[in-house]
Amino acid sequence: MGRAWRCAALSALVALLVLLAARPAAACTSYIVAPGASADGSVIIARNDDGEGAISPSSLQYHPARQGPAVFRANLNRLQLELPGPGLPYLSLPAGPLCDAASGRNTSGEAAGVNEAGVAISATESIYNSAAALAADPLNEETGIIEDAIPSIILPQVTSARQGAELLGQLVSQHGAGEAFGVLFADAREAWYLETASGHHWMAQRLPNDTFFISANQGRFQEVEEGKDGVLVSPGLRRFAAESGLWDPASGQPLNFFQAFMEDGPLDWNYSYPRVCVLQHLFGGCPASCNAPEVPTFLRPTPERLTPQAVMAAMRNHWEGTSHDPYYYRIPPAEVWRPITLLRTGMGHVTVARPTSDDVPDALAVIMYAAMSTPKLSPFVPVYKGLPGDALPPELATATPQGEMDAVSLFWRARRLQALVFQDWRALALPTAEAIVAWEQQVDRLERPVFEARYVHALQHKGETAATKLLVQFSHRVAREAGALLDGLTVDAARRLGLPGVPSDDRLLQLLNEAAETYAFEPTRADDNALRRDKRAVWHGKGSAGAPLFAARAAATE
């Protein structure tokens, strides 16, 4: 998430301005697992939706089926599309103030979702095209496709992950992209990822069946294997690259998507590469040092195939146990390696798409595990695809507007807790995080299997109405449990801090804003220039052997 570095390059002069412009908050980390790489054959897509600040609430919403066409209008630009009818119903996880239906605006700003057909999407991973690519084919900021719109226009229309990637690509080719982005798609059989190359060009790939994929605010695709099964590209991509001087066919080298279209500089070496490398090290057995240009795009998991819980752990990573943990050592902005979990993460999700079977009926086939705020200090709560739209738990579906804490939503109850934990991370973070994970394990190992067995029995012997009643009861129970867990941990944190009680909401908002500003990790072009001058600070020097991920801490601890 986050507004991409805006470019409207129409000439070499504008391209120069692009190079000099400030680069606002790059955000999000994405994780995709193909079915052959997961422990149970499911497809997993996950993303932390990182915004700006920590007080824009996230929630769960339901969009009913639509019989006729509908006009969609984006909030953040003048994009307007007529969506064809009929439209599929879908559940979504909007993030931020744009999703407030009471505002009278479109309820866009959706960050993730799943539709009735079992297609899941997460949008977007902010990436950055090179100045040269954008000078040749500028972004359409005024009416182009942007993250504010993507789940809202794709989910009502598609019945497979591939179709989702194809449709989004067609829309980018037709309307242009308003910003550079990557988008995750999943169904029970396949996982796809799409990256934009410029204003109107793009590439999408299906993950090889036995691999996983990480993206962290930078393009990840390499060789363009147009025509290969599982690869989609925009019309005329090769011609555009050649005619724009982004690739020389006479060189004998294949068209490399990353080299031709993506930005790659010191900010990326510190802000993006370390996150990719640490997860490839932890889950793919890559060396604990990273020569960033050689990082593989797709990787087989080792030593074992991946579970949703392993992916949740990845989305909570903040260099814990290493010398680069900024929360433990309280050293921002000196720490240049951005952690995966941020206080300004508005929502994290791990979506699991399972093939249907006698034991996994359609309503249970997709689970969106949603953490309503930063996942490190917020529980992942299971939300099933078949949950009726008129029975959403209030803990998930309601949240008062930005800056107005409520006592019901998981978002604000988690933010209260986080405001206190960040006052003494060393004392509070570990026991808090352990309690949250213990609750998740209880739900996933004990409560959820029992519920699913009861659901299947009810569906087979009593019918869909009885089974749906059990689904609603389970969903409301786990949401209530999550809220009670957060409330108890908040009271405990206040006690451990020596406070007479939980501070007022006004005071908690103040503490939250202060911590979010301190640990923002929002790089700027000035940071990029400074890193270019100070080669010692960067993750790697181009062509160097790389830097160890788990280096011993230097004099900062002495």
C-alpha cells in the first residue's frame, strides 16, 4: 500500500524530475505459496498492508451479488469504469478511511478479499518503475488503475486466479496504470502475481507449483518468457522495450523484466532486498548473506513445506534475534534495514485457498486470516468465504473513523495494546506476542477442526441452513475471544508499566502517533542520495559478496 512515487514523465526534463522527486512511503511485504510448496496442497497469499501512520482503521466488509451493471468510481483519482453484470458477491478487507461507507463515497480502498467463486486477491505491493521506462510510457495518474480500485473491480468479475491476472492486465493496457504495483491472485489450484512495467505494460506469472515467492516494494520478475505456459505479458512488450532503448535485441541477451523496467538503487538495497533475503533464508535455505542481484524469483521451501502459521511468522518478522531489530534496540532511524512488521501496518492477512472435498465444502474452502493492525501484536482471526454478509462479527466489521477509538473493533483494541507495548518493547513485546500466538494455535489446532467437522456433519444431515448457523456461531465466538485476549493483554501491559490503569484514549492516541512516527521507516530521495554517498550503509555494493543477515551487533550495545 502507500502512494507510489508519482511520475508523469513526458520528456527528458520530466524524467530528471522523477529522479529528484521525493519517494513517499514505500510499503507492504507480500508472500505467495503455490500448492506444491504448502504442507496441505493449499494456495496461500499473504500481505502486510502498510499505510502512513497508525490510526486509519481496517475492517471486514461484504458486497452482495449484483444482477446488473454498476459504475465504479475510484476515490484517489478520476478513474471511472462500468462493471458488467452480474457481479459476484465478495468479502473484503478495506484499509484506511476511504472504505468508510458512511462517507457517501465508494467503499473502495479494499486491500484484500475473496469472492463467491473462491478467487482471492491482495492489492497492492507498491513497486517502482525506472525513470527511463516511465519517460517512454508515463503513468496515467488522472484516470489510471490504482490500488484504491483493484479488488473492487476484479473480485466481482472473475472465477479463477488466472482470469484475475488477465483482466487486470487488460485494464492496465486499456486505461493505463496510475502507479506502479504488484498484485497477488489465488484460487484452489494456482497462484499468480502481476507487475506493471510502465504506464501501459505489465507481466504476470503463475508460480511454479512447488515454489514460494516474496516481494518487498520492488519488481521481482526476471526473464520475459513470452508464450510460455503460465506467463502473460502486455501486447507489444518486447517492441516497446526495444524501441524505447530499454533492451537491445541485438545483444543476444533475453529481455529481462527487472533490468528493463524497474528502479534499483541504494534505497532498494536497504529497504527491499533485506526483507526478501531474510525470508528466503528462513524458509528456502538461502545463504545468510545476500548478493541482491542474484536473489532467485521463485524458491522451493526447505527443510519442509509451508503452513499458514509459517507465513504468519514471516509477516511478523522484525529481525528479532539479530542486531538489526529496531524495536528491541530502539535505534531508528539509524537502522536502515526495514522490518517486515511495522506499527503503521493497518492490516495483515494470510489467505488460504483449499480444494473442495467431502471434508472441505465450498463455504469453508477459503479462509482469510485477518490481523486488524500490525500482525506482531494482533491475532490472525479466521474468516471463512461462506460467512454470510449479514452476520459479520462486529469486532471485525465495525471500527470508528480515524482517530476515534472504540471499544468493540479488534483494530482499536489492538492499537490500545500496541500503544503501551511500544513504551517498553523489551519487557512487553515477547510475552504479548507469545500469548497471541498461543491463542491462534488453540483456535487452529483445537477449535477450528472441531467446528469444521460439525459443519460437515450438519451440512450432510441437516442442510445448509443448519451448517451456516454453526459457521456464524464459530466466527462470532473467535472474534469475541480475540477481543477479550487483546483487552486482557492491554490491562496486563499497563500493570507491567506501573500505571494505575489503562490510560485514556486521548493519551493512547498520542502514544500511538509518537511511536508510529518514530518507527515509520519511510525513506525519501534524500535518503537515497545519502546512501549513494555512504557506501558503508548499504545492504550490498553492486558486485560485492553481500552482507551477512545475522551479523553480530557492533558498539551500539556496549
